[in-house]
Amino acid sequence: MDTNKRVERLISFGLILLAFFIIQVIASTVWGGYYSIITSLVFLGGILYINDSKKTINAQQNNTTLEMIDLIKQDLFTEEKLPILILDKSGSIKWLNNAFTKYVKNEDLLGKNIRSLISNFQFEELPKINEMFEKQVIIDEKIYEMVINRIYEDGLYFNYGVYFLDKTEYVNCSKGLEEQKVIVGYMNIDNFDEVMQTVEEVRRPTLEAVISKRIVNWFKDLDIVITKYDKSKYIFLFKMKDLSIMDNKKFDLLDDLRNIKVGNTLPITASIGIGQNKFGLINSQEDAMLALDLALGRGGDQAIIKSGSKYKFYGGKTREVEKTTKVKSRIKAYEFKAILNESSNVYIIGHKNMDMDCLGAAIGVARASMLSDKKVNIVLDKPSMGIQSLYERMMKSEEYKDIFITKETALKEITKETLVVIVDVHRKSYLEVPELLDKAEKVVIFDHHRKNTDFIDDAILSYIEPYVSSTCEMITEILYYIGDKVKLTELEADALLAGITMDTKNFVSKTGVRTFEAAAVLRRAGANSTRVRLLFQDDMETYQIRAQSIKNAELWQNNMAIASVESDHPNANIIAAQVADELLNIKGIEASFVFSIRPDHLIISARSLENFNVQRIMELLGGGGHRTIAGAQMDKTEFEEGKAKLKNSIEKYLEEIK
């Protein structure tokens, strides 16, 4: 029945009912009682009829309105120029408008799954009620901003509206603008003076000209402006798009420079720092300087790109070149002495699981502090196996038996005038007491490891030289310049010589002229090689664990050895380092990697001969170290998983150096 007619009949019935009500009032007054009850019932029935009819009419009107709205919406979105899809919860396409067919995909997609259009679509990303999800997708080489929201819900049944905004032109324009941004780079010839000293004086201008021409031509081929502002230093400017070209070439300029031969006996190495900063030239310049400084701190002969907090490394194929001049050591010694004089007391901290080089350097710094009449302490809770013998000797010395304090004491008593000296490490996460760094206002660093990206950057004095054999060698030179005729005790001389002996593997690896000069100074101060050798003696249990690990070592790719120390020995990581050293004595082995298996983590000790950069491999695993001595730690990792990650990192490194 037509709704309008029902309304008319309802109004007529209402008028009749009103008249009946008036009659009922009159009848009640005249006849009263029984007749009044009958008329009341009739009146009530009429009211109920009207109410029911009203509900029916309202429902029909509402349904009609909803149908009209659905028709309007369907017509509206069908002709809408914005491409739209409707999905069900399984990802099936239930509806699409004309704009989608016209602008996005001219195919019959009804009933098909959304993954037939977007292969990497993740159903976990579908939004909940009152939420919206946005993601950039590529369809037929066009870039869209895909927006999804839930559009209907009824119990467990709901649909999703998917809208596609064409961002292709915007993205391409943004990319074009990004590629035109100017970037700053710095370049430095690492060993310019040392190389020139190996060439006859008459040939030096020729060599310098060859170097400059090789550098200028390499950048000129890439349409990059480069200017020489010092005899061995350059600055260059280029566009962002050129960075990918240099990346593809892997900065082979470094190889070209090493191949220059104009009477020089040393290879020419260079360092490059680039600041990929999108916030302007000044920020790019600052990042470029930081990248160059990091490259030099890692031994040079490499290019580093700094992009935000991330770094990308190229090169680093040659070993560090020893600096023959001691000018830098003398300057650092004078600076350190001045800082000591301005401090109230000194705390010395090293890396976790102190080794002989770390403790020996700490003892040397302690002597320097005593020369300045400063109260000095070494922060250490418990000695490791590697320093146990030296620690016991110190406990018998009147001068050193009270030098050690616990972490808790150091944190409690440190003041703003306390000088914290960090030895044999430059990364906060590796410190014995990293919390101490948060409270210290004056920090000095002495280290010989190649600089890592997470180095401590707020020290008032930082002396990090990767060409030095050991931190003990560095401290020996500092002591030589810090005061006139510094007198070392036999304990101090033995400790410093022990540190050099350990890191050079008995003066076999990474030794230079200055290494032997430092050893000679220590010998004259009373160091004894027999006493030093006794500091490295092991007990029978340790020797047997080491022998078992070597026996079970795996030979990989014919020139590498991978082993593990599975003992629950408290110093398994130190035994692992010893095993790594021993494995290099096997003919044909160029690199060794030994795992120390702990309950909740793995520690890797890596060692190599000169032609293999284990430091780069360990960096890929989150660690670091030297070219020939490095390490890393893997948290919550099983041995087999860790070994697979190690092999993967080795393969990446081998790919890098091709």
C-alpha cells in the first residue's frame, strides 16, 4: 500500500477517534459505569492501532531514505575521479568505481584478491574501527598513496574502503629536487710527508703533480668541482645524484692512488669524508669533516659517507702506516699534563674484561697522575683471568694495593673536578663502568683501536691512533714527554711491556720503529722479559680447553678457521682469544674466528694476518677492533645461527674488496 494513502487514512481515523472520545465523555456523564468501560477499551484499541501504524510508516520512510542514500552514494562514488575499491575482510574486491578502471588498472578485478593488484599487500595492516592506514604502493610504474579505512561493520562482517591518490608526479619532482642538492666532501692524502721522504728531492714535484692530476681527473670525469687548499688536502662540491655514481665506482680513486709509482717506496693512501645532509651546506660540511675524521681515526685509505646517524664505508684495504714523527705524542702529553693539573683526582677505567694492554696502560696513566700529585684510582670490581697474575703483583705493592675501587664507590664519590681517563677503548657500550661517563664532566681517551661510529665524542682530550701497536706503547710515549726523567718502577715497566707484548703477539704483528723504541725505554726502566713471560702463564685446565677447541676447529674456504669454546669456564672469552691467536700458526690459515658460547650470548674473537681485515667483518656484526685483531658480541643467538651470520658477513666483506 502506498505510504501517503496510509497517512491520509490514519489522519481520518484519528479524527473519528477524537469524536468518539467526546461522545464517550458525554455518555459517561449521562449513563455512567458499564458503558464507560466499553468505550474506554475501544478508545485504547484505537490508540494502539495509531501507534503501530506510526511505527510502520516510520520504518518504511527510514528504509526508503536509506535506499535513496545508498543510490546517491553509489552514483556519487561511481563517477568520482578518485580511484576507489571496496574489499571484504579476506581481501576480495567487491566493488570499484569508474575512476579506478580509467586511471589505475583497466581490468576486471571484481571478485579477485587485492594481492593480484598489489603483491606485497599485508592483511595485518588492515585498520580497525575508527582507524586509517596509509602506505605508498607502485602499480604499473605509477606511485600511489593508498589510504584504507573500515567503512561498515555489522557483527563479524565488515568492508574496507581503499582510496588511491596518484603521487607519481610529486615523488618524481621531489626526487629531482633531492638529486640537485649540493653536498660537501673532503679528501686528505694520509701519508703525504712520509711518501715524499722516500723519493729523491728532484722527483718530489713530479710525484706531487701526478697525485694532483690523478685526483682532479677522477672528479672531473664525474663533473665534480674539486679544489686543493693545502699540499695534501682537498675540498669538493657535487650534486646528490653524483653520489650514486661514486658509490657504483666504489671510490676506486683510492686504488688508483696506491698504484702510483714515481720512485716512492710507500703506497699513497687517501681518506675521503662526505656529508650527505639534507639540511643545507653547513650541515653537510660538518658531517663531511666528521666522516673524514672517522676515516683517519680508522687508519685512513678509505672513504666514508655520513648520512644522518648512519655511515657507509669503502676501502680500508691497506694496513695502518706508522707515523715516524712524535710531534703529536708530545702535544698530547703537554695537553694531558695541563688537564691533570686542573683536576682534583683521577679515575681510570678500561673496557669490560680487562686485558694486559688495558691494565698496563691504566698503570702508566696512574704513574702520570702521581707525578702531578693527584689521587688516582682504577675502577675495577673483579680482575679477569687475563690480568690475574699482574693484579696479584699489584696487591703485593705498597704503592698499588689500594689503587682499585669498585664501581659503586666511584659512582658515589665522583665530583665535577674528577678527571676520568679511559684507556684501550673509545666506545661507551664497551666500558667497564659506562654509568661513570654520564656523571663525568672531564673525560680523556687513550686508545689504539680503529675508530668506530659510536665513539665517545665529548672528551676534552681524545688520542686515538690506530697505527700504534698498543695503548701501552702510546702511554709509554706520553710518560716520556710528560715530565723530565720520569722514573718507572719495575712493576710499571713490566706492566707496560706486557701490554705491548700481548697486542703485538711477541713483537711479530703490527710493530714499527716506535714500538721497539718504546720497548727499549721500558727495558732501560727495569722491565724484564722473563718476568713478563710469567704474567702470561696458564694453568693446565685452560691449556686443555684451548687444545680441545683447536682440535675441533672447522676449516672454511681453505684459508679460514672457525672454532668455539663451549666450556663453562668463567674466562672462556679470553681462552677464545688465545685460540684465535694459536690458529694463525697453522699453515694456510689467514684468518681465525673463535666463538665463546655463553648462556645468553656469543662472543667472537677474530684474528688475521695482514692481508685480511677482520675489523671490517666484525663491524658488520656490530663489533669492531683492529685490522688484524677484532671482536663482536651477539645477544640471544645460538651458536649455529651465529656461525651462519659470521659466514654471511665474511662473504659481504669479500664482495666489498673485489
